[in-house]
Amino acid sequence: MLRSLTKEKDLVMSHPALVPGSVAVVTGGGAGIGLATATRFAAAGLRVCIADTNQAALSSAAEQLATVAGGGASDIFASRTDVSNRADVDRLAAAVTERWGGTDVLMNNAGIQPGSAMFGAEQPWTDVLAVNLWGIINGTRAFGPGMIARGRAGLIINTGSKQGITTPPGDPAYNVAKAGVKAFTEALAHELRNTEHCAVTAHLLIPGFVYTGLTKGSRTEKPAAAWTPEQTADFMLESLERGDFYILCPDNDVPRSLDEKRIAWAAGDIIENRPALSRWHPDYGDAFAKYISDN
């Protein structure tokens, strides 16, 4: 059962950093998964900073969060921030510290997906890598040392993608950025657990198909296959309670068992010395279909 927003007691026990009075920063917090997560944090008694580049979305989200936060508007801080700009992120970290004394929970969630082609325009490549990869690096490096120095339980969640693991054809810039997020977050988790007296943990959120502004395209209604941002946030919190590093989310169309097979097949390309992306190679279509259908 996924938690409802009213089950606050369950939520605050999902990770030792998720307790009333803790400070959470969520980038890309103006909408989608970021806002859904920020809402759960605020309802659990955390003080929440949301960062985004869309000022209108930020203002609306801040008003919404204030209605569920224990301290109302005083527990909410909205900051227009470009995560691709390290100076902007440094200013954000300093502002949160000045306001609330530091940060306990960081969700590096901001992302864009304008589409890209291997030999197409360069700007989408530059923009996607700047936001989706460097935004996470900037956020972690700006907030991380202070979170460690606080000497208390802390939590860093980086939003990745299944596209960064199975790297399907069609949007190479996005895949490259999200593959980098996976590698970076794995390295971060190793670094944190080998840092003396560090109580901060790192986790990789791997959403399934989620209906957000990033994915909806021309749709006006959620497809049956998609999860809502709220379902994704709830699943993430349940995964944190288990201590999961890889938070691999299903959706209404793809169960975990299918994701596991797709991921294993992708790794098998190297082990079996198959062509790159053999899942989409005409000579391997039947073999992949049989692999998926077997047990």
C-alpha cells in the first residue's frame, strides 16, 4: 500500500533525516516529482526549500506547500535557481543556511528533456548536460560538505532515469546525462560511507513512466500506463525506509520484473559481446523477445 499524505507517522520514520524540524531542499520543486516530494516533506513537519527556474511555478508551489506545512509559510522557502550555474547553487546553499542553519535533506531533481539527435543541434546537448548532470554535481558539491559537517543524519537523493541504464535510442543527450548521474551517485554513496563520522546517505531515484510537465507532451490527460508524481514520491519514501540505494520505480505498464530483465539484457551486451543496444538490433529481436517471455 502506498502511503497517503495523512499518514505522517509512517513518513517521518522512513529515514532518520526525515523528522520534524529537519531542513529539506528540493530542486525542480515547482512541479512534478519535486513538488510531490516537497509536499510530503512539508506535511511531515520538515522545513522545505524548493528551487526552480520557473518563478510562476515556484510561487504557486510555495502557496500550496504552506497549506500543509506545520508552520505554514514560515516553513517554506522558494528560490529561483539555475542549477547549471554553480554560483546560483552556492547562493542557494548559503541562503538556506542563513535562514535555517543548514540542510539535512537534498533532492537534486531538476531536469529538462528538449530532445536531441546524435548529429543534430548542439544546444540541446549543452543544455541537458548542464542541467541534468552538472545540476546534480553542483548541488551535491555545494550542499554536501555542510551536510556532512552537521554531524547528523542526512539524505541526498539524485533523480536518474532508466534511460541512463538501458540507454534506448532516440535521445542520446538525455541518456548520457542520466548515465552520468548513475555513475556519480554510486561514487557519492561510496564516498559518504567511507567518510569518518558521516551520517549522510546517498540514493538514486529511477522513476518509471510518470505523468509530469516533462513527459506529457501534447497530452491533456494522464495515460493509463503512467504513475502520478505522488505515487512516485510515495514509492521513493517506502524505498528509503528499506535503505534502498537504487530506487527502481515501476509504473502501471512496466513491473519491476520486466525492468530487471531489460537491465540484465543491457549488461549482457558487454558480457556476451553482442552489438551495442542489441535489444533494438534486428538480428537480436527474436532472442530478446524469448528472453523476456521465459519465466
